[in-house]
Amino acid sequence: MADTPQTSPSWSTWARQHTTQPTGVLTPRSVPELQKQVKDAAAAGSRVKVVGRGRSASAIGQPAGTLLTLEHLTGLVRVNPDELTATFLAGTTVREANRLLGYYNLAFTNLGRLDEQTLAGAISTGFHGTGLTYGVFATQVAELKLVDATGDLLVCSSQQNPKIFSAALCGLGALGIIVELTFKVVPQFRLHAAERGHTYQSIVHSFEDRSRGADHYEFSWFPGSGEVRTRRLTRLALLTDGYMPASAALSQARRYGGDHLLNNGVFSALSYAGSKVPAVQPVLNKVSNWGKGNRRYADYSARVFTIHRTVRQNNMEYAFDMSQFADVMRDVRAHLASYRSQMAYPLVVRTAAADDIWLSQAYGRETFYVSARAYWRQPHAELFGVLEGVFKEHGGRPHWGQYHTQDADALAQLYPRFNDFVELREELDPEGLFLNPYLDWVLMR
């Protein structure tokens, strides 16, 4: 009976923009059990979709048939402190992986702001942090194991099945089910964060130089405002007597309390108020900026990279060649001048090193990202549509797990290895076992 799909409640994304009713749910407790479930589904001609935590704003994780969850395939499989590698089951969340690495005084070399995604979901959609000398999260993967549409277990790395490896590092869940990931990790380190306000003009004119002069650099900006907030992270060794002096405990408590209260309490209230009375949104944005203030602090890397966010939101992000920065920001500023009352969240601008992952937004070029967010109770299609129009004019590449309207024909022009990916997907899964409507739309020409 363990292989029989169970009836399920409806599935939805975090912001509840996409919902569906799966025909059943599979919850394998081992890789062999999962392999059998895949073989049975293939024999029955049923589609199977692995879902993570539903944090994507797009419908990439929406089941079209049976929902399969990796909630029981979690945890640290092995760690090698000498070779600096750590292997996890793919359903492990980024947050839990950080905690487990901490026991061995190890860490991921770079992370994005959120940590509730599963590891498999994070790499499959292009999860990234910021820093021109650091790649997207998937560039830290040394090896992965994937169950293909026949139920076979494939080991993929730069030495074994290298073509599948390069594609599966941002595989959209279309090539198979990732069940295990081995990461290249680093000794635990501290991050010093400096957060402060600047004028828009001073940062836009110097952003590339500032990014090259920092380990990790980003800024946030409410369109229409003449101010931005920057965040510079500097990598530091651990202190010999601990990661911070004992006297800093109170300031740490204040930071965590302030972050949680501001981001998940006050900010939620401001967003809700803005959704009810749009005209006051610019004033609320000023309050939000003022509340963050200027501050400096240091802590373990994962505690600085990530933040616990509970306010539901929709997201859109596009990526561009670093050389396009001035032109993109000029046009974004011009087109969004009249949308101040609709933006409860600032745009966030980050960077990444070039990589060779086929469907990575940073494939083949130093990259900067422009990310937009909208409170989940607020209409966002018009605002995102205006912003996406600017992004399309500059040939931006959309984030696979976030809102966009690009179809397969358009995406084929943006990703040099797009056709190679489609051919490989057809070779690995000719019957479309792992497809869903979103993947049909973005991959099938």
C-alpha cells in the first residue's frame, strides 16, 4: 500500500496565486521506494511532479497528476571535512542544511536571503545570493543523484554524465527527480554587514565598482525615491574565542528582534494598509526605509546571508549582462515613476559570477539581477507587466521560479543552451512523465 497515491488537499504556491487538486500524493521514505513509484507511474501513463515548499511565485511546481514530496528524504548523508564536501538528501531545506553544517564548523560559501526552500528546489530554479566573484547556489554542487523517467538512479558530476550534470544544476524538475546532492563547502566564517542609506545617483553611478570592491554587495530602492539602501557583506575569519565577543549578545538580540518585528510584523501591517489605501503607499515606504536605519553587525555567515520571512508575496526577477546596468536602471526608473503608489516593496539589485549551467540566468556572463516583489493581497499583474516590458527590451532572462510571461520560443533566444536542454529532456523523458503545464509552456516549441 505504500506505493499507492493517497488523496490530497489542494496544492498552492505560498502567495496562493496558483492552486490545483492533485490526483494523489506519494511520500517515499527511501530512494528505492521512490524509484518504484516512478516506474509504476510511467507504466500507468501518469504524470508525477515533485513539489518542494511552494515558495516559487510561478507555477513551476504545480502538479499535473500525482504530487510527490521529498519530505521524508531529508538530512545529512555524509560529510568530509578534509575534502570539504557535504552530502544531503534532496528534501532537506536550506535552513536545516545550514544547521547541520554548523555542527562540523562548515558552511555554504554563498546564500540567498531565504532559507525555507528544499535544496533540490533551490538549485533547480536558479537560487542565488550576491557577489561578482560568487556563482549561483548550484555552482557549489559537486555531484547529484537523479532518478530518471525509467526509475534508474543516475550519478551526475563533471566526470560522470557531465552533460546531464550541467543541465540538471538548473533543471526545472524536468529531467528527473534529484534525490541527493553533494556540495563543496567551506570552513565556517563570519560576515560583517554594513547597511546604510545613500542617494540613488551615487549608487547607480558606482554600483559596478562597489560590487567589485566588496565580497557581497546589493541595494534596494523604492522607485520614485531619491534614496537607496545598500548592504555590503565582508567575509571574516572566526574569532579565536568565539564568533563574537560576549558583550555583543544584547546587540544580537536587538538585531534579531528588530529584523523579525520589522520584516514580519510592521512590514506586514504597512503592506496591508497600502493594499487598502494605495494613495498612502509612498508615505508607508518612507516609514519602512526610516525604520531600518544604518547599522553594522557580524555573525555566523548563514545568520547574515538569510532572513526568516513570513509575509506572503509574489516575485519577479530578471537577469542581465553586467555591462547593461546603467541602461536598464535608467529605463526602469523612467517607466516606474508613475507606479509609486503600487509598490509596497523596493526593487532589489544583486550580482553573480558567470557560470556554465545551461539554464542559469548567469550562463556565460557576469550578471546583475533586478528583483521586484508585491504583497500577496495587492494586484501585481499590471505593475509586473510594465516592469517586464522594460526587462524584455533589454533581453533579460527571467527567474524560472518567479512571475514571467516568456514562452519557449522567446526563451530559446535568451539561453544559448536552451535547445540542448530541450533535446536532453526529450531523451531522458520522452513521455513527459515529469512535465506540467508550466514546463509545457516554457520548454515545448
